[in-house]
Amino acid sequence: MGGGPEARRMSAGGGRAPPYRYEFAPPPTGIARRVNTFYTLETEAGRIEEMMPAYSAQIFVFIRGSAHIRYVGGGEGRSESITINAPLLRAAPFAIQGPALIVGASLTPTGWAALADLPVDKVHDATLSAGDILGADALARIERAMEGGAEAVIAALGEVIGAADRGPVAAHMPTIKAIAAWLAGSFNPALESLHRSSPVASRQLQRVSRRYYGVPPAQLAKRVRAIRAAMLLANPDLPEPMREEVLGAYFDQAHLIRDIRRFTGRKPSDLVLKGLARSTLDPAAHGPAADPLRATGRADLPVVTGLSR
């Protein structure tokens, strides 16, 4: 199943049979800028309840099973065989009804623009109609692939995402690239460095950031920093110097707790618990957002017991 030799496999449950299997598969080279990762999740459990971190847009294909998500603000989403989740600006509780086999694609901001071209500050924290976003032909291609299992679905998703051409606006690309490079440049990116490197004035920078990331750069940095901190703190063997660096990025512990709960749905002390939420905090799930962790070797840390990168 799913992704070949580079796939990441994660399970929970200590010495007992794992309640789920979660694997990552890198996107083909031609669409690497549009997809953070492909992944598969398989479980024989009747029901799994967890928290979904503040993720980028996702496409889910339910070969078996179903899911339900509750968004901040009271909205709800129920899965169809092919489901599109708009970018999440806050963590959200979700439940998977199994037995289930789910194939997913995590989209980058440019991937979401190519597929949907919906401004993230206008459309977020919502389940959208796959038919409206993908169109009938692409929907039928993915549905046919479901008969061939997870690998066939990943191939079909790659073709659909690669062929999408709705956006982004060409004039916005230099600014999108500047924002992406800024986020990838350090664990705790400084706003001043983005303004120095931005190809546009501050007001236009704010507009582009809202359109493709949902929020202005200052809020975007806050979200990314919290997700990165959670990735590190999810490792029970995190060396003390790294722990101090994470804590040093925050004014105080209350600030750290508040941000991590907002964007992951968990307290820092809960991150080391076994469960699917910890699996979703593996750096492999977050594309460029985890680049500073990989650049310094932090992604080699076993974020989930039994996993090494």
C-alpha cells in the first residue's frame, strides 16, 4: 500500500495491534510545488476520534469508511467518497468511522490556487463539494481509480492536481515565493525579514498573504511557529537545548500553551500521547512548514515512537 520505499509508516498502540496505519508518499517531481505529501490511512477500528491541526487544504478519497469534522464557529462537514477540506485556520475535532481506508493529498497554497482558486481568507474551515472544485471528468477519473486501491488513487490524484490550471495569479507568484522562502528560513521567522525581501509594498503583501494563506504575515508566522513547536514537543526524547529553543520563542509558557491549543487542539503536555494527532504532527505531513526542522536535523527525531526519518 501507498508510496513505495520512501513512504513513512506510523502506528500507535505499544505492543498491541495498532488501531491505524498512516503512510506518507512524496508527490511526483512535476507537482512537488503543489502537494506537501500524499498519504494513506487504514484502520480496522470502528471509530477514531482525534484533532486535526490547522492544516493546508486537503483532498480525501474514502475507499472505505467515512468521517465527520466540526469546525470552529459551529460548521460541520461530513465526508463523501471524494471530499475536499478547505484550509484550516484553527484545529478542529474529527472522527473517522471505520473500518476505513483513506487516501489524501495535502495541498500547498499554490496547489490549492491551481485546483480551486478560492481566496483562503474567504473560504476556509469548511467542507466543499468535490464536484464543484474538480469537475465531472476529474471526479470520474478518481472514482474509477478507487477500484484499484490506494496506489491507483494516488496516481489519479497526482494527474488531476497536475492538470489543474485555475491559479495562482501570475503577478502574485513572486510574492508567494517570497513568503514561502521567509517561512522556510528559520524556526521563528521575523516579520522584518519578510518586508525586506518582499517584491511588493506592505499593503499588497498583506493582500497576497490573506488570499493564499488566509491571514496576514504576522498571524501566519504565529500559526507556523505553533505547529513547528508542536512537532518538536511531540517527541518525548527531545533534547533539553531544543526544548529551551522552543520555549524561548514564546513570551511565557501560557503564550505557548494558548497557541499550541489553538492550532493543534492539544495542550503541549498531551502531544506525547499516542494517537493519530501525533502522527499528523510528523514533519513529513507539513511540507515547507517543516523545512527549518529538516535543515537542522530536527526531522530526524522520532516524532512518533518507532518512526525515524
